[in-house]
Amino acid sequence: MGKRLFDIVFSMLGIVFVLIPSLIISFLIVVNSRGGVFYRQVRIGKNELPFKIFKFRTMRTESDKAGLLTVGAKDHRVTEVGYYLRKYKIDELPQLLNILLGQMSFVGPRPEVAKYVDLYTVEQRKVLQVRPGLTDFASINFIDENELLSKSSDPERTYIEQIMPQKIEMGLAYVDKMSLKVDLWILMQTFYKIIKR
């Protein structure tokens, strides 16, 4: 089974499987804080084409005006429901739509916002040759990224100078090794990490 066919089949199955839980989550989000159910943000995808990523809203409306990075599990902008959605990565479920639409894949380098992509070197931009993913090597290794940033006196600088280069390096490693076997390994490791939490 090819990568794109895998994405289409399993994103459709996933959407059906999470439909009822998503309705319950949507209700909890609306009851917990003012604003819509979904959060959409422009990210840079394959061949540097921008697209809007879907997430369940976990922060109070207009929170991104205070910064694009989430700092720590107790970031004051994160809602009570949002805390749990983020902890167990449930907020990422709407990205099944992005996968079905062909903007993302189940596995691939995580899509970044333009502000940070603009800082990429020519070599680093090679991660943009493939579809971005729901998870990848970096998602596994930096599952507690927000907590790491919370310990920094300058979270954005820490992200740009320390975390982002490592994530891109892992993304480049994926581009070199990508195969269905590698994808399945990453998916299993991701589920393990989430359940372990």
C-alpha cells in the first residue's frame, strides 16, 4: 500500500471512528470557554505551500497574539479542557481532515509557521519536500516540548536556537529513511508515548 493510499484509507476510517467522541469534545470546549470549537492556523506544507491546519481549540480566543509558542502545561492561556486535550494530543485529531485533503500525512516532519520557516537554511528546507505529518521522530522525542520551554528565561530564543534545529535534523533523517515500515514504527512509538503519559 502506497503512502498516500494509506493516508486516505486510514484518515477516512479515523474520521468515522472519532466522530461521536469529537461531538462530545466539541460540547466540552464550547461549555468551558467562549469561542469556536476549532482553531485554524496557517502552516507551511510540502513545496513551501501554506495551508490551514485544524486543531480543537485549547486556548482562549486571540491567545496567539501573546506569542506562537505554548509555554508549560499551565500556560494561563490554555483552558481547563484544553489542558487535557493537549496532554493526550487529542487536540490534533481534526488534522485527519488535513490528511484526507492531502495537505498532510500521518507521518512526516511537523508543519511549522512561516515565521520560523523563514529562518531555515537551504539545507533545512529539504524537510519541505515531503508532506508534513501528524507525528514524526521529533514529536516522539519532544513530546514534552512545552515543559522544556517553560524552564527557559527566553522560550522563543530557546526554541529557535536549540529545539527547532534538532527537530529539523530529525525531519531530515525521516526524509532520508521514509518508508511504510518507518511510518508504522513512528506511529506505534507515538501511541506508546501518549498512553504512557
